Amino acid sequence: MRRVEDSLDSENWKIDVVFSHTCPYKYLYCLVNKRQHSSIDDTTERWLDKIEDKLTYSRWYCGHFHTDEIIDKVHFMYQGFRELI
């Protein structure tokens, strides 16, 4: 986590695209109901939430939840794919 934050510091927290396995915490409730969420270790998601709040970016791609949805700038990818240009 520290290495990621140091890398983002060197870029002044401005990057084009983020790739992560899971998503920032604020998007969990869009995908998982409260009962399911209570049993999930959300340490990484909470950290990613702090990252996203501070970060300037165009798109964020993640795939942990096995769904193809777009919420704000976060693209949940499962069976779909996108060409990066």
C-alpha cells in the first residue's frame, strides 16, 4: 500500500487509468447487499476509497465482483473487454 501511495505521490495523484482487483469501498453497496457485506474483509476496499478520494483519474477497471457494470468512472469487468487507446 505504501509503495502505491509513494508512486501516486510521484505523479501528483494524477493518472489516466487504474487497474485493481477490487473496487473502492463506496461502490460495494451498489454490488453487494448489507448482509453479504458484513462478512467481507473490506480493508483493501476502504484503502482504495481513500485513494480514489485523493486521485485524479479518467477510468478505473476492476473485476472482483464478476459483473459488467459502469458506476461513475469505475468499470466492473467480467466477461467484457475494452481496448485501451
